Amino acid sequence: MTLPELEQFVVGMGQPKFRAKQILEWLWRGAPDFSVMKNLPENLRGDLDGLAQTLPCTIEQKLESADGQTTKFLLRTTNTNHEHDIIETVLMRTSYGNSVCVSSQAGCAMGCKFCASTLLGLKRNLTSNEMISQVLVAQWTLHASRLTPYASRPNGDVSHIVVMGTGEPLQNTGALRGFLETANEKLGISWRRMTVSTCGIVPGINELIEWGRPVNLAISLHAPNDELRGRLMPVNNRYPITDVLDAAFAHSDKTGRQLMIEYILLAGTNDSPEQAAELSALLKDKNVMVNLIPWNAVAERGEFAAPSNNAVHRFQDILKENGIHTRIRRTRGADIGSACGQLRLGQK
């Protein structure tokens, strides 16, 4: 609710108007229920419990990695139209702040052959409120635990958002924009600390260009040519690599942000020196950074295997030799199934 809506709500309960502001402050801290709102009268907290909920989801499961740097949440939606859909969120504590990986859909329809997210299909798009609630669940965890030795912001707040969880965000652009606008306005998260990842929905990239906010764009590429990418990612048959990169670099030109390329390395599939050279030719002299991601094994995807460390570093060396900024993304939360879709898949 907006403040005027909440004021009307509490006055209707026979409460003074100022209670609305108190409640709203708790909501934007991510309060999981009304019992924690200790500056409200006990009877009001009890009445609110019978009438409302703070967030449109509840925590079904919460897992902490052994190193304390990654928390994965399995959330159950509770809005009246779509009860009991399961979504995933990951909180990552890093040297540069606290980052939340947000899901944009319940499930995914993209059908990428190496991914867990798509195995159960797509149920629906998430609302902007369901997306912001994922950030607020993480925010409350940070405030409640204070276990934030890596946080760079006051009070251990969420500082970065990556829309890289379950689903294809550019199939849900209206809710995506609303969510990011809210995160910027209400939580003070800079546009430049927000990243939207897509498998290459060209009309959606064009919408982001028209929207004009300087968010970061990440393209899930995973292959250096259309033949291989079409086998790994069915979306490529509609939006081939050239079209995707043309739109992505147009976004980079408009916003001034460096384009990110996500490249999951699959042993014997897309990790050869020849494929590294082919990828280098696609990206040479471009404002781009390549994230190399060793595949996080999914039991149901037994046809793939993780690459060796030698293969990963050899691939990176070839990109660097061609002047392409690249890094190997550190695996986080492998002990808690933090790859997209893995925890949700266990609930099928």
C-alpha cells in the first residue's frame, strides 16, 4: 500500500493516522509479520495479523552456505490469485556489498538444455510486488542477523540487484520495470547497481533502450555460433546471435554501461580453444566483459559435465589475448543448491 492507502486502512481500524507511517517503515525493512513491530500497541499487532500480511510471500525454506556468504530462500507466494507458487531468491554477501539474485517468473519457458529452471516449465509471471518482496526478505535477514562482515553499506543493506534468478525477465518487462523503479525509489539502490539478464529477447532489449534507465544488461550467450547456440538454447532459433548482440550493444551505447556476456562452460561442448577464438572474434574491440561460469551440475542434465580448471583458464587466456575483459565467476553456495531452479526442483 501507498502511505495514503495505509492511512485510510488504519483509520478504518479506529487507529490514529500516524500508525500508517510506522507500519510502512517496518514494511520497507522487510518485516515478515506484525509481531516484530514493537512500537505498535500489542492489540493493534494482533488485529493486523487477522486482517493483513506484510509481504506477498512467506519463507518455505532457508539455507545457509557453510562459508556464511550465501543464503538461499525458497519462497511460497500468498497472493489471492496465485497461491502456493514456489520461487527462489539468493542473497550473496560480497566484498563490494550485498547482492540479491531475483526471480522474475515462477518457472521458465526458455528450454535451455543445461538449466534446472526450465525443467518444470513456466507457471506465470511474477508481479512487481512479488519481485520486490524477494529483496525485502533478504533485507530483513541482513538486519536481523547482522552477520554482514563483507557489507560495504550502512546497516548491511542490500546494495545490488541482479535479475538472474528463475525465469526470463524480458518476458515480463512491465513488472520488471515497476520492480526496479520501486527498488530505486524506496530502497535507494542505484540504477548502476542493477543488472538484468536475458537469454536474448530482442524486443525486450529494445524496450529497455526506450525506458532509458542506466541498468546493466547481461546476455546469456553460452555459445559462439548459431548452430551450437540453437541446440543449447531454443530461443536462438527466433533471435540469432547477431540480432541479440546488435540490440545489446545499442543498449550499451545508449546507457554508457559495459555489456556483460554470461558464458556457462560445458565440458566438451563449448569450452574448446577454437570456440574461445570464435567468441573472441564476435566481441573483439567491443565495450564488453565476459563472465565465464563453470557449469553447476544438475542431476537431471546428465548429458553435460563441468569443465576442468585447465579448460576454464585456457578459455579465459584466449579471450584475454584478444583484448577482451573477462573473469571467472566464483561458484557460490554449491553446498546449498544455489544454481537457478535447483532448490525449487526438489519441491516438484
